Amino acid sequence: MSIVYSTTADSHVDEATSDGSWNDAQGSATTDGGSYHSGRATYDYGVYAGNFGSRGSNDYKCTRSYFVFDVSGESGTVDSATISIYLDNLGTSSGNSVRVILVEATALDDSVADHGNVFSGGVTWHNDLSSPAPTSTTAQYIDFAMNSDGITLIQNAIGSGSVTVGLVSWYHDYSENSPLGGGDYTKIKVWYSNFLGTAVDPKMDITYAAVADNATFFGANF
């Protein structure tokens, strides 16, 4: 078993539209976000999907967080892996809006251009890497067990590179359900690698397949 903490490239990108559409706020693979931030210890809007419009207007905001895990120093065949991120649900406290999901992301540019890095092209999502996980109104680690695509992504980077993932609202963002003004919304506080120490840092826990012992003993005299 090996634990790999995320790098200081952790970031979040916000996109907001006024009187626009939820699709505009989500953007595409080539859409720039409204603002980019890296180096924060925590952010109350680390994952956000909401509509604060009033009197018939829409004011959407879509925020995604990104995490980078350097596995270039690792070796072995990945049997299973879990990514754990410290989160606190500050939005709607029940229902689908509490769920978040990890998806594969394109390597980061460290700029507003990263807003659409969860898309492989246009508005086609990269592979999801886990099942959607519910968040809690009590701050705690939320564990995302990697599915087969997640394990393959990690394995392909073992010994040579990094794994980049995006954390998004499962119901509103990934599943394309527009948040309604005055309705349910997703607002998740996220802890990043820049928080003091490693007690609540984003982390990847890798379990490697056992290596068979095929040693043959020669010249044994029993």
C-alpha cells in the first residue's frame, strides 16, 4: 500500500453567467472560466452549482476543483486505489445535490483555461473515475474508490507521470440538471494540499497486486 498526496497544483476554476443558461456556465473543453485560483488552503465554493437568479432572471455559477497526484516515483501493478478528499457540504443538505464525483481531467494549464478540462472535447466528459459520493454537513474525508477507468488511468501514469482529476457536482454538473433559482444547489467546501500539514490533504491510497515468488532453489540437498 502506498499513499500519494496531491501536489500544490491543486486549484479551482469558477464560471458565472448572468441571465444566461446553465450550459453557458458549464462551458466546453475550450471555454475559459471567469476566475482561476491555486494555492488556497480551503475554499467554501470548491464545488459549486447554483442559480441565484430572481424575478425571472438567471445567475448561474459552476465551480470545479482539480487535483494532481504525482505517481512518477511509484512502481507496481495497481490492484485497487482510493482518492480521499476532505469536504464539507455547505449547500442543500439532502437529495441528489449533496453528491459529487471524480472525473478524469486534461493536464492543467494553471489558468482560467482549465475550467473545461473535465471535457475530452466539446461537451463530452472525460471518463468518470468513481461512483457519485454523498457529502456530509460535517467536514470529513470523502472516499472515492476508483473504478476500472480510474485504475487504468493511475496504472498508465505509474513510474512516469501524474494523474489529474476533477471534482464536480454529480447531479447538476456531470448529469446536466440545471439548478433552479431558489431550488436545490451544490456548495461544497474543499480542503487543498496547501492546508497546513497533511492531516486533511487530498490523497491517493494505492494497493498493489502481490508479486508472485517464483524463486527456484538449486542444489538443495534434503
